[in-house]
Amino acid sequence: MIEAKISYKLIVSTLFKEARFAYGVDIVDVYGNVVYSPTYPFVLNPEDTVVLQEFLEDYSNAIIDFCKTEERKRKGFSNYLYHSLTEAKYFKDRMYYRGIYVD
């Protein structure tokens, strides 16, 4: 069984040449080995991990499915979920308002 769990990780921005720690998501197998560690979604504040956990309760299956596809190399999670760019942007804006960064 594969599951999504919250992890503490380093997020590196090549655009701004900076790195910072954040709480993100790891996809792990039955033995706890990290199968995939997507950059998004993540939160910057420890207080927001509660919101990230709620996000995982709603979207963990979709994140796991997304990470199994080759589409993850070409487009973000929000575009995978919503094929309309308008709906994807609305989803990203809603999550950002809650403190979650989603691609």
C-alpha cells in the first residue's frame, strides 16, 4: 500500500537561488521508503501542517495517482485535477489563501 504523508523537507528555488525548509508531502510504500517526493504541495509554517493534513485527507488518492503518471513531468497537480486552466487557477488561489502552495 502506498500512502501520502507529511514530511519536513528542503525546498530549493532555482529562480531566486534560495532554499528554505517547509512541510511537504512524501509518497511512501508499506515499509516507509519514500517512493516519490513532489515539491508541491507544501506549507511554510508549522501551524499550517493541520491544513496540509486536511488537504491530504481530501486529495491523497489524487496526489498518489498523479505521482504515478508521466504527466507530473509536464504539468502541475492542479492542472492534472482540473483540465480547465480557470478552474486550476481558482483551486491554486483557494489553497494559497489557506496557506498551501500547490502547483
